[in-house]
Amino acid sequence: MTLRGWFFAASDPAAPAVIYAPATGKDQRQGLSLVAPLQKAGYQVLLFSYRGSGSSEGDRLGFSYGARESLDIDAAVRYLSEIRGIRSIGAIGHSAGAVSVILSAARNPRIDAVVAAAPYTSLQDIWQDNRPTLFPDELYSQMQQVFQLRKDFSQQQVRPIDVVAQISPRPILLINGTSDQRIGQNRAARLFAAASEPKQIIWLEDASHAEVRSPGLDLLMPQIVRFLDANLHSLRASH
């Protein structure tokens, strides 16, 4: 299976690189607004589409909320590391993309820094928190089971709250909106509490789930660049 995207090179081929992981229903284009400020700061950037999305190969109906998408992040890291020879790699993701980055980084030591915007604690939690008010619990549970069987994955594979601590001692920056109706502040706080140091969290006042990505990440780029600078450029020097 071939995943496709765009690689934005820096003048220095050994410069650190940043991967952008898009949200549910989005492809590599969702990261375009981040390319210019990252390149200006001296980073190479990889935008790509998950399997079944954009121009990548795969089942168009196979989206798994991070279970398989995190494997695509693994593949992107291998591309940067083994094909491009890049030794310092950061990753930024929004929503399911943030979850995919957390799941990948927890098992993949080649991701040196994580920026996770509006991630959920687990697929089970976000499904339950967003259950339609008048929908019977039993029927809703049955629908979830059918959904997992049809897409051939388990919600147990999508539990970033269980693995986020494994990213340490690499740093993680969490970004959440105070008006995010999909992921409540209590859930965001639980995920932050589950992470190990070094960790940071930024609260975007009055930002909805979608607004955490845009304009949120765009407005926060100076802070995100400082976070990446502190953790990726120093690693490159030590290498």
C-alpha cells in the first residue's frame, strides 16, 4: 500500500522535520497553513494522507479513528528517518490526528516531540460523551460493535490515555479549547494528568473543536515553534 503526500524540504537536508497528522475526514491539505511558518523557522515538513484518504491507496471507508492511522504515522516516520536521513522528528496532529500521533509516539522512539491538538482520551469516551440524548444505551452500544466489526478494528486499540505516559522523556504539548463540545475540559485534563513530564497544556479560550485547528494552531505557531526549537534543534546538536 502506498501513502502519498508532499515533502517540503529545507535548504539544509539534515534540518529537523515535522509531520502533520490530519483530523477525521481530512487529508494532507489540512496542514498547508502550517508549512510556511515551520519552514521559516528552519523545519522540513511532511504532509501526507492516511490510507484511503486523499491520493493514498486503501479503503475509502476504512477510517479507524487512530488504530490504523497511527501505523501510517509510523510509516511517515520511517520515510523521514530511513529515506531522507532525518534524525530529529516532531509531529503535530488535530483530533483523530492528535490521537494517531500519541499512539505512534508511545511505541515509536523516533518521534522526538509531540503537539496534540484536541485529542480524545479514548474512542469509547468520545463515543459515549457524544451519544445523542434520546438514543438508547443498548442500541448505541450495538451500533458501536457493528461499526468496529465492519471496519475491522477494536476501540481498545484507540486509548491514548493508557499509553500517553510512554512518550516520556520526550515532550508533549497538548492544546485544547474551552468551548470544545466534543471533548470536554475534564477529559482534556485527564489526558494531561495521565501524561508524564515533560508536558505542557495550552487552553484556547472559547475555541470549539474545529477552532482548535483553525485558527487555533495558526495563531499558536510562534509558541509551537518555540516548543519544537527547544526540543528538536538541541537533539540534532547532540546527534
